[in-house]
Amino acid sequence: MAASGRSWPPSTAVDRLLDDVSDIWAAAVVVARKPHGRYDIQYTDATGNIERDVEFSELRLRCLDAVEPSSLESKEADEPGRNASVASSE
């Protein structure tokens, strides 16, 4: 079990800390829970790379309500009249 008393089973959606100074996180999924609070994860981007032995402290539970920026752009384009008010105010 992880040091915090929590652990995540395989297929749990998580974020992996890539840069703590800039607060950059990458979406991933737990592939395996390992001893001493470590995990194997698979990134959900196009590469699908697997990273092994990631420390629990470098992961956070992924908010399932989060939406990828690319899907926001496509939703905005699909909403009729959304860009009309922007164009008319210029």
C-alpha cells in the first residue's frame, strides 16, 4: 500500500507529474500496482508509452470531468451562434 494509506488498482485514471516547478501533468492509466507504493503506468496520449516504477507521490487521481483542449475546440465549433457574438462585437 502507498505511504498515504491509499492505493489504486489497474485501470485507474491518473495524472503523472512531469514538472513540479511548472506544474505540468500528463494523463495516464495504472497498469500495475507494485510493492512500496510504486506503479507502472501507460500514458493516454498517442504514444501510449509505459513507464515503470513511478512513485505514488508523482501521481494524482485524474478528475474524470476534465476535458482535453482539442475536444473543447471541436465542441465550440459545433455550437451554432457561438462565434457570431464574438464577430459582431468587433
